[in-house]
Amino acid sequence: MQMQPTQRNHQSAETMNELRALNAHFIHNFVTNDVRSHDAILHPAFINIWPTGQRWDRATYLKYWATAFDPKVIVYWDVRDELITVIGDVALVRSTNKHIRRRDGNEVTGMTMYTDTYLFENGAWKCIQAQLTSVAPEHQPSDDTIVSVYIEGKRQERHA
């Protein structure tokens, strides 16, 4: 008797929680410059697309990842407005990051929205593409949508 593979319900609360955790892990990897942990969640065919339209392959992206977050420069970082959509074996994980960067003694605030595309393959979600878009002030999500906050590279405890 041949066993049928178990179909996984990608619309389940368990899957949504897994993808929320992956999103938090992705951000934590960025803030801590954790290349090895980040490499483990990327698909071999991963590509990054910057707000300028520039595309980076996996190797270029991971090299950048090693030093991209400097807590003396990026003094505030949050994740807000998280939206996850699952279609078959593909998940779109979207959020917006608010950042405050110190440049030449001044603090510059901005927001970037991202869409991380995950593929469920061989029993795991792997990120196949990360795409970033700058957010104009009139479209910036409000503070009441904040999921997590980092100040000078340290995650802040959130209280309900």
C-alpha cells in the first residue's frame, strides 16, 4: 500500500504563526548581522531587489548582510503593519520598517516596506525574494501597527 503525502494546510493558524516567526527571525538576523542564521532561511535561488531597482544575487546580499546594521547609525528600527498572504506553497510576508539613522550629527527618519516571498519546499519555508520599496510620508502606517522595536540594536520588550 502506497502512502499519500500529508497535505499541509497553509491557511492554518500554525502556518501563520510559523511565517510570523520567520519574519521576526529575518529582522533579528538583520539587526544582529547574523549571516549564518540568515543563510539558512534563504532559498538557493534567492534574489534581493532594492528600492532603486537594483538586483543582488544571494552571495552579494549575504556579504552585505554581515555589516549592514550598525546600531550606532541605525538607532531605531521597528517592524509594523505585518500582512501575510499564503497562496498554495507561496507566502508573501509584508511589513514596513521605520528607521532613524544618524548621519553627520543629524537624525533622519524614513520607512521602507518589504515583501519577502517564501516557497514551501522540502518541508520548509525558504525566502526566494526580498523586495524593498520606499514609503512616502502620506502612506506610512501608524504606530499602533508596530510588531517589534529595536533601539540601538537591542530588541525592546513590548507590553500590551
